[in-house]
Amino acid sequence: MLFNSYVFLLAYLPLVLGGFFCFSRLHLVKAAQIWLLVSSLFFYGYWDIRFLPLLAGSILFNYYCGLKILTLSGASRKGVLLVGIVLDLGLLFYFKYSNFFLSTLLGQSAFGVILPLGISFFTFTQIAFLVDAFQGKTERSGLISYGLFVTIFPHLIAGPILHHSPMLQQFDSLRMYVLSWKNIYLGIVLFILGISKKVLLADNLAPLVKSIFDEPNASIPFLQAWMGALAYTLQLYFDFSGYSDMAVGLGLMVNLKLPINFNSPYQADSIIDFWRRWHITLSTFLRDYLYIPLGGSRNGKLARYRNLFITMLLGGLWHGAGWTFVLWGVCHGCFLMINHLWRDLKLSMPHWFAKAFTLLAVIVAWVIFRAPTVDQAMHIIQGMMGFHGLVLPEKYASSLLFLQGIGVQFGHISGSIFRLVDIGLIAILSIVVLFFPNSNEWIEKLKSRPLVLAAPCALLFFFVFLNLEEVSEFLYYQF
């Protein structure tokens, strides 16, 4: 089930909220928790009920591993932790990477394994729980509370990645089970902002992206290559940040505070700053459960560079089983090493240049991330560098013929559907993400003036509702 669908908006969400607050009103806290848990499992099973037992089995396995870790001591405790992590990663490897590795090593697939929706997110969430239990950062909980922690429907499919202790404190707090019109209002506003990003912006950028990335063309000209790269940079941002806004908004509707996942990442002034702003919960997970266990920066600068590179390489592979994701991780690993080396050498550059250079690096890496093959990524990057010339549509030949003197060509460009209005849209959205406050900043302002966005959000939702005929999945569903 998708957030941006009629069935979710008109049936699922009203029923879930209605049932939850009915039980809460009757002071039936356990019943309200069970209602949310069953609703979340239904939300997952609606996509493909065949994988519901997989999710349930993963929850039961990790819950009892966590109980053992909390009650055992010494080597036995560590053994349970290792068994839990190995089996979690083994399950993830089979469903997500077996086809990739078998096709790479043997040239054959693993019998057409289907990737269960959200497996990366619920696996990482539970690995974090096991490690936190081992480190004494969490407490014993009931199975229902643990099941809610893993499956609560706003975050289940595409994050944010949660930690057990802060979520358990909320599930156990009676304040969660009291109707709060303020939270419902703020949640609705944030949800509308998020779904507007997805439906009105990201989905309208998708055809422009496909025309460049999914059409086999080895000679993509300069302007078209840049328009495709910028369109995807914006599509991915509005799609995933829109999902994250919706997740946080839905959580607020049931008095649940989910972690913020985005903080204007394209306004970053370094790659280090970018990863503090983009997919914040994943960045935190990689830092806490991979980079630091590898040694972090404890063993000198060379070890730090190595650990940064390994962390980003595995972070790239986490996003998908393909060489483009591996290469994307390698790029960001190298970017981070260069960024830390730059700081170690105490070098500096103008702030505006640092922001522009960071954004350029991010855009080039996104090209590799999105391209179906490494070869196609290289063709697009070559086009961005001007290797394939500058070509304008034939209809502009008569009015812009003088540009031929500086090498501009006129002709038909296979696969390109860019119009002046599309270029204008990309330019406007670029200004918005680079210079304007983000959704979370707007919500903070709303707390003192709660009705400011009421009418604009109602109008936005009206336009969204009219554009839900063609439902599209979120980009991060595939990761």
C-alpha cells in the first residue's frame, strides 16, 4: 500500500486513526497497541502477503535474540549477538544480493529471487536493536511493543531507521494514547507537504529523468545531460524527503515522534556536511554500527580514511545489488577521504565555492547512482563535460543560427523531451532546495502560528487528490 493512493487516504488511514483513538479513549492501551501492530502488518501484507511470514519470523527471531542478550553474560551473550547479526545479514544477502553475486561470478541468477519490500530497513533496524541490547543501551520490552518498533507503518517500508529505546519510551508513555488535535494538525500539514513533493514535483520530473537515463544513447549532448542529471537530483530529493515528511507526519497523528531524515542536504558546504543532512538515520547507522566498530579514527588518519572508504562502499552496496551502487559508494568514500584530508591540511575556500563544489560532486555521483549501467553513467557524465557537443532542437535553428559559429548544432535529439517550461521548472526547484527553508523548519514556525498554512495546504491537497490516478512507488522502495 502506498501513502499516495486513494485506498490509503480514504480507507486505511481513517480506519487506523479511528480505531487507535477509540481504544485510547476507553483507556485500553494494550488494545490500541495491538490495533496499530495488526494495522501495520496489514499495511505490509497488502503489497504481497507471501512475505508477511518472513517479516513476522524476523521479528520473533530478533526479539528472542534480544531477550537472550539482555539475560545472558560473557561469551554466551556475544555468541547470541553474532548469531543474530549473521542470520539477519544472511537473509538480507539471499534476497537482495544472491542474484547479483551469482550473475557476476557464475553468469546465472538465483532462480529469480524476489526482493521483499523494506527488507533493508527492517533488517538494519533490528541489527541496531541487537547491538544496542549488547551495549546496554536498551531495556527489555514486550513482544507487542517490539513488534510495533519494527513494523509501525509510517516507517516500515523506507525508514527512517529507528532505535529501540526512544521508541519504547513513547509506546509505554500514556501521553501517546491521548487525542492531541495540535499533533494531528501538525501531522496533517507535514503529510500534505510530503505528498505534494511526491505527487506534484517528483512524479512530474520522472519522465524527464527517464528520457535521459533509460534511453540507450551514447552521445547525449551537453544541455540534455545536465538537464537529466539535475532532474534526477531534484526528483530523488523530493521523492525521498517527501516520503520522510509523510512518515513523520503520520507518526505525529498518533503522537509518535519519528526522527527527522532530511535537513536541506543540497545546502551543505562539504561532503561531510552533506551526509549529516541527507538520509540522517542511515548516516547515523553507518557511523555507529559500521564506521566506529571498524575503528573509526582511533588508530590514526590512514586508518580513518580506510574506514571511511569501507563504510561508504558498503553503504553504496546497501542501496542496491549492482555495480553502479558500488561505484557510487566508492565515489562518496573518496569524496569523504578528500574532505577529511583537506581539513587535516587546514586548507580553505570561499563558502559559496565550497557549497557549489559539494553540490557538483553530489550531482555527478547521483548520475552513477541512477544510471542502469556504468557505461550509461559514463556517457551522461561525458555529455555533462561537453564531449558530445551542444545540440539545440531544430525549431530554434532559424532564430539562433548565429550560435553555429561557436559550435552549437541544431537537430533532433533521440529520447530528449525537454521543453523551455521544463527548464524553468528545474531552475525554480533548484532555487527552492538551495535557498529556502525545508519542511521541518516550516513546521517549527507553525508552532507559534498554527493556522498560517491551513488554507495553502488545503489547496495543495486538492491538487494532489486530483493527480492520484497514476499511483507511482517511492524511489527508495527498491532499496
